[in-house]
Amino acid sequence: MKLTENLQKAKQLLAEADAIFITAGAGMGVDSGLPDFRGVEGFWNAYPKAKELGLRFEEMANPEWFESDPQLAWAFYGHRLHLYRDTKPHKGFEKLLELSNTKKYGSFVFTSNVDGQFQKAGFSEEKMMECHGNIHHLQCIDNCQGMLWSSDDTFVEIGEGFKAKEPLPACPFCGAMARPNILMFGDYGWEYARTDGQRERLGLWIEKLECEGVKLAIVEMGAGTSVPTVRNTSEQIAQRFDVPLIRINPRESFAAEIELPMGAVEALDHIVP
């Protein structure tokens, strides 16, 4: 009964809003067939080599590997690059985009995902903040010029023992090792200018909505508690606008006014016409 009520409330909020703040974590990609690395077993199922080496996601997703074992680092990130490149966004993205296009102030996306799926689904690059960066952009391991470049022409072949084959991606400016422009664990070399620009645009959008008294709806999908950046952001904006937060998450929908314990596609099918 409570779920039916929450679905109805969410549907009404989205229908009546003039702007949508869309927030998403790794769970958003699960319906497209992407792994969410939930728990060490989930990660090891996706990357058996990491299990063999006894490495958790937090240990593998560390820039140190580009120095100590670049072939392993590029096997991991090269595999993810090709996986995300080949993945088709699920129909929930399309539903959200269509809904956004009916709103006077459109939508803004805030995501911790580095997979570029929102852009692939047609969302505007100008209305998006990727707080952990994006795998489709590369940077120098030494950040020699503070520059990013596209990884569109980067193809990583993975050989025996989960090792990337030479030649590995290199910086076009100084020839040093290249790495994805993704914020990793223990990462002091991440070039954050692109994400800072996105943060600035989000701030201006939020200020405009506040200034003009716009009716905002917030929908969060697949954002877990282990790295709670997305959840915290959703909650802060919900508080700022004094509106209910719609939280879609099959296992961690708690601590929101409208809890929908479902996957993204199933929930969006119910709440977006």
C-alpha cells in the first residue's frame, strides 16, 4: 500500500514540476547490463583477476597502478572503457530525457558515474555534473599541461593474464603515461577543471531556479551509501528547495520522503508517463 502511495506521489511531483534535478549512482547502469561493483564479490565477479590478486575495487581503482603496473591498470580501465562504449543506455534514460524536454527549465544531471551514458542517451553536456569525472576523457599521469583529450581514438587490447598490450595510451604533449580523467581513490593527480566547470554551471542553474521560484522535483536513482556523494547532494538540494526527495534504489531507498525500493527502469515505468 505504502509503495503504491509513494509511486503516485512521485508521479504527481514529476508531472507538476517545472524543472527536474536528476541524480544517479552506479545502480542506474545495472538495467543496461553494467556491473555496479556492489560489495567485494560483485567486483570480483566482474574482474576475476582482481580476485586472484586479492584486490578490492578501492585498491584497484588507484592511480598508483599506472606507475607500478601500467599494463594491469590499463587492462582494468581499458576493459571498462570498451564496456561503457559498447553499452546502450536503458529505456529509463529516454523516459527521463522526454520528461525533461517537457519542462520549462529542463533538467540537470548530477552523477558519480563515469560511463557517459547520460550523454549517449541525448542529455546535454552543458546540463550535467560528473563528480568523479568521465572515462571518455584522458589526461597525463603527470598532468603536465592541465589538459584533457578525448579517448574516442583509444583502443586497449587485453592479453593473457589480464594485461593490456603495448603500446599503452600516452600523453600527446609529453609522452608520459595517459590515464582516464576519473577521480580514483587516493588520487592527488586528477585534473578537475572540467568537473569544476560543470559544478559552476549547476550552481548557476540552481540559483536561477531559486531566484525565479521554480517548482523543482528531485529524482535519485541507484545511489548507494558506501560513497554517499550523490545521496548527500540529493538531500541537500531537497532541503534547500523544501521538496520531497524521490529515492529509487532496490536495497537502499531509506532516508527519503518518497522511498521506491525498485530498479531504475521499473520505477520510471511507473512514475514517468
